[in-house]
Amino acid sequence: MQNVSRDRHARSTRLGFRILVATMTAVWAIAGGALPIGASTSSPEQVLERVEKFGRRAKTVEFTAAIQSNGVAVGTLEQTAVFPNRGRSVLTRGADILDTNFVKDQAFARESSQGTPVEGLPYYPQYGRSSHYVAFERPQDITKVVALLKDPEIVSEGAGSTVVRGTFKQPGDIIRAGPNPYTSAHLDLTVAANGEPTSFTLVASGPDGEVTATANDIAWNSPVTVPKPKKTDLVNKDAVSQFGDAPLYQPKALPRGWKLDLARVLPAEQTAEGCAQVETVYVDPKSRQQNVIDIFQFPTTCAQALQGGEPFTLGSSQGTIREVSGQSLLAQFDVNGTTVQVGTSLTREEFNKVLGELEPLAFG
């Protein structure tokens, strides 16, 4: 499955932040505190089957998970869902906030940095599927994650609850941070007798270290609300046309059927580079969630190196490009004083063809 979201540059705070949210958006675990193991009355498979059945009957879910990286607290993730089609995830990491709102199979995101309040900011479509990074996008899919576990075992049980541990079959597809996928991940889940997950801890390890997420209290079937994202004018022609910090470009020829879906100016406080920039997004309307070209442009004086890639030549431009676990391309190159950053689901051959010939940005 092709996938690209705005998680396009692992070297930047913006990318690390988004990948972390995509990572934790629907994978949970247990915090411990269960009683010592006694005589087991159910197999781990039977316990997990009860979890899945409980999830099919659930109406709402709400929890807050504490997130650590290499033993250091880095933020919290608050999730709320109204089944079956509404959900919201708010990741706070230092002074940065990423707020993702789910409506059916579509995701809308807004973010703030440097302490700027996120409330009142517009939501924008989240292109690509965050399941490129995690098992499930939406918090209401929480109980389905058990299907991704292998070799489950009962760690402890007693007082009406059981702790089940399972390892993920493909940890590199569950959780990523930076350019390297995690190589191992396990989930500890505390389950009540009726199949209700009550707490969790997820632990993932790899070349970049270890990440854990812990939620001590998962609340089910409580009265909760999820605000609907307000509609936003996705193509802000006036603001983009007035951007004068650097020349702006567009592909001279898009793949057949593709169209401009978003054009906006990002203020400096919302960017990792610390300078204003223009984002333009081109999509295949027939496959909006999977096929995308996401382009950011700003003065080369603001550019930072794209880590983990290899040098490449695109026409007369030099830059850096890399693949994200064979699923998507991330690239950065300079054109006449403009740094162009691209995240795309295109293949390398398609990328060279589409991005190899640019022309000044114009709205037809």
C-alpha cells in the first residue's frame, strides 16, 4: 500500500512529532499492577477473543497515554472516540500539539508549536494513511490491534483481571521514528473478566532506541463528544499569491487525472525551519487517501539537511532523497533560491518524471 502523510522529513521536529502521533494513534498497552500469576482459567487466545468481542459492543472510549523515549518523558496522547465513525487524538509534546480528528475513514489534522494554542485553528486533510506507521488510524479501532499479535501469553492474573503479553508480527509496520523502523515491539494488556481493556503499555525497540506508551485508565462507554472539524478553504489563492519570500513552483505535468487539492501559507511558528513556507498538495481524486504529492517551498536560507537520505540529481538541481521502508519517497532539493521538500507516494521513476520539470506556480 502506498502511503504519504505530512510525516515527510525525519530530520525535523515536525516529522518526528507527526510520526510519533501516527505511531501512537491506535496502539495501546498496559501499565502493570496486576496480581501475581495463579492458576489460569483461560488461554491467552481466549482472553484476546473477549477483547475483540468487547470492542464490537463498545459505544465510546477515552484515555490518556504517557509517552517516553529512551526513558525520558516526551509527551502525552489523549484519545476520544464515539463509535463507529468519530475519533480524536491530541498529542502534546513539549510546546508542540498535533490534533487529529477522524470522520469515518478520513483524517483531518491541525498543529501548533512554540506554545501557540491549537484551539481555533482550522483542520486540514491528512493525506495518506497513518496506518503506514501504525496498525490502525482511529482510536475506535483500539481492540482490533490484538489481531496483530503473535505468541500471546498470560503474564499475571487475579482479582478479576488478566495481563496478556503479545509481540507484534511486523513491528516495523507498527511503529517507526526517524529513518529506521523498530525491530521489536510488544504489548502488555490488562483485561477485565468481561473482555474490557483497562490499562496498557506498549514497548518498541530498534536502532533509534526505545519508545513506550502507557495508559493506566481506559474509560469505556462514558458520555463523550468529538467536535466535528469545520470546513476549510483548502486552496487559498490570495495568500499563496502574496507569498514573496521565494519563487514558487509546480510540476509542469501531473499524472493523468491528478489535481491541486490544497494550497496554503504556513506561518513560521508552525514550521520546523522557523520560516514561513507554502504547501501545495496534489492528489489522485480516485485514490485520495493513498496517492499524493505533498510539496513545501521556502527560501534556501532556511533549509536544514534531510537526514538519512542519499544525494541525487533532478534535472539541473542537486538534493537528497530517501525511501521510507519502501513505501514512500521523501526528497529535498533547491531551485533558484527555493528549497523544495516533497513527500510522495510516487515511485522513483514517476518522481523523476513529474518533479523533474517544474514551472512557476499558477492557479488555472
